[in-house]
Amino acid sequence: MTLTLDYGYNRGIPDSAKAAWGARLIVNQDGMVDLVPDRQGFADGSDPATKRRLMEYMNSKVQRRPLGALADMLLSGEVDTRSEDEHVVFDDGTVRLVGSAQASAGYFYIVAYFKEDRP
């Protein structure tokens, strides 16, 4: 089953993912990153337990580190808001966040999932 997010980087979701969190962040090349509450959400397919586990992990372990990392990547030019390149924003061995600006020049689409769900 392929998961689909209302907001986020759907191309970054592995087919094997049981749950994913995604968001459309507002960004600029000067390192500003804004996570808008109504532009994020979860997809859980038929596995709500994995969704709960991912929500708990994101709240307890991940917190704000990925947004700071993305800000640094924007400032350094590693992430270009006019590019469609995919970037790993955070990977702690348990959860991976990947995303792309999709050449939007103002948004960054991101997805998080458990690495154990990767093939």
C-alpha cells in the first residue's frame, strides 16, 4: 500500500512505509524555516499503531533539530529553493526525514518515516 500525505513530500515515502509524517514548510534562502500547523499531517495506511509510535518519536526525540538542520542547509546553499533535488534533512538511524523544495522558491516539502520500514 502506498501512503499519501495531504501536505509533504510524497515522492520521498518508501513503498514499504507503514506510516509517514509530512509537511509543507515555508522557507527562504536566508535560512528562515516555518512549520505551519495546518500544513502538516500523518498518513498511516492500515497501521495506526505505527502512526502513534512515529508521533511519539517525533515529539520526544526529533523535536526541532531537523528545522535547524534545514536552516543551515539553506544558508550554506546545500538546499536551493529553486531546485528539485532531494535532501536528507535528518537521519538518526531510527527516523529519516527527506524533502525537496520542488523548485517552489518558497516551500520545502518534507516527509518522515521509520527507517525500519525501508526495503
